[in-house]
Amino acid sequence: MKKKLLLLLAGLMVIFVLAACGTKSQEAVVKELDGTLEDLKSYKAKAKMTLQMGTEPQVYDVEIWHRDPAFYRVNLKNAQKDQSQMILRNDEGVFVLTPALNKSFRFQSDWPQNSSQAYLYESLVRDIIEDKEAKFSATKNHYVFETKTRYQNNQMLPIQEIKLSKKDLSPVSVKVMDPDRNSLVTVEFSEVKFGTNFDKDAFDVEKNMTGAQLEVPVMAEVKDKEFSVKYPTVEIPGVTLIEEKSMSTENGKRVVLTYDGEKSFTLVQEKADVMPATASAIPVNGQPADLGFTIGAVTETSVTWTNQGIEYMIASNELTPDEMVSLARSVQGDTLVK
């Protein structure tokens, strides 16, 4: 009886200390997040995203708009390399816009519901709620959760640390880590505003393409220019580069890298076309693939993406979609068009 009484008193002391410090229990915070997610109608946010997947860190400015139930606008911009890309979701589907190439791709996809998204607040909250084994801690001003991610290539980025403000549970920062707990993706939020009003055409494809091109003009034709070849930095055991072939095209050159071994694949690189101003959205089979530095398209046998005016494609009948996405994430660096 005395032992039970001591345990009860100890439990009450813990509750008292937590209350005195202004810290809620993990269960209380998760319950409040669940209610916040249910009441969430709209928000705007700004963030800085840093990627550590290549030879040098890459920093992107990210602007996020969301309006209930499923309208999204995510603008990714690397100011140093004068490139940007935008993801839009409206009643017509999911679109990926590349203003510098005047290109828009249209997906029939349930993005962003099918994967973790480090820069989307409701995705982070969902990750916290769904991970019943999430770790929890608190500092003076923040609640900190460590959860599993729901990325397609979960083996490469299985863990994330999500820091929320105690004041209003808004996102403060996210660190997405590899199995060795190295932070490969870091998102630092600088501004979050809930309950935002949007214009009727705020998520319109044409309006957003035009607006983005005022900041990043359409590239001029560069058919006679060369580019430096990029190689994957992720290694697949038992697979090596056996051939590198360059051929001439209307746009300059096409480079084909052939890898063989236990699992074979081909990596193709060539100058991207600039589409006419009147071009409509290009239908794409597959799902949007978040590569961190850009958004591509992944199918069962390929992943395609554009970066700095170069089009890339990894094709394989032996690699899984997850393995192809992991490879694509590592095909980067400071390669610039010459």
C-alpha cells in the first residue's frame, strides 16, 4: 500500500513539474495536433531547405500555400542558380511547372497524400499522428518529435526530427536523416500564417506560370552549347559503369551512361527543349517524384527529371522505383551549362 502511494505521489509530482514548466505530455500534444489538422483550412509558409546529398550543400527558398481541401502551391527556388520549379494541385490535377523551359507536366496523382513532405505542415502532423512509436521531448519553446518517414525510398531517409512551436504548434524545423542519423534534408521555417485568404485564381496553372516567368525568364535557345556530365554518387553493390556514349542531337548532345552487373540501368542526359509560349500541359504517366532539388516523374521502369536546363532519365527493368529515385537524388552537384 505504501509503495502504491509513493508511486502515485511520484506521478503527481511529474504532472505538477510538467504543468509548471508549461510542457504538455506527448499524448496531449498529439491530441491537440489531431484537432489542429481537422480544423486546418488554409495557410501560407516560407522556409529555407538545405540538401546535403551531393558534393556541396544546395539551398532552396520554399514558399508554400494550402487551401482546404486539396489545393496546393509549392514554389522551390534556388536563387544562386537562377532556377525554380512549382508544384500545383487544383481541381484539374497535379501540375509540375518549370518556368525557365515554359513546361508544365500534368499528373493524375493523389500527391501529397502518398508520401512524407518535409515542407508541408499537414504532412508533418500526419507523420506524427500515424507513428505510434514516435519519440517526444520538449525544450523551453518547442515540442520535438522523432518519427518514421513515409518516403517512397524510405530506406535512404527513414527518420525525421520535427520541431514545433509551443505557442501555436506551427512548424519550426525538420531534419530528415539517413540510417546513420546524418541530416540530408533540413527545412527551417521563417514564416507560417494560418487562416489565409486566397484569390480565386491563386492555384491556376497559367497565372502561376506567367508570374514565375517574371522572376525566372524563359531560357533562350542554346542548341550549340555543351554541358558537363553528371554521375550518381549512390553506389549499388555489384553494379558498375561499363560504357559512356555521346551522340549529337538537334539540341547539342545526348550522353548515355550504361551500368551493368547484378542490376543494370541506363542514365540519359541531354539539353532540354524550351516549349512554345502556347504549349499546354504535358500528360505524364506515373507519380510525382520528390528528389529534393527538383520534382520528377517515376514509373515502374523509369524516373525522369529536369535540372538546370538538362533533362535526365534513369531507365531499368531490374531496379525498383525506390532504387531509381535514390539514384536520381544523387545525380547532382555544381555542374553548370558551359
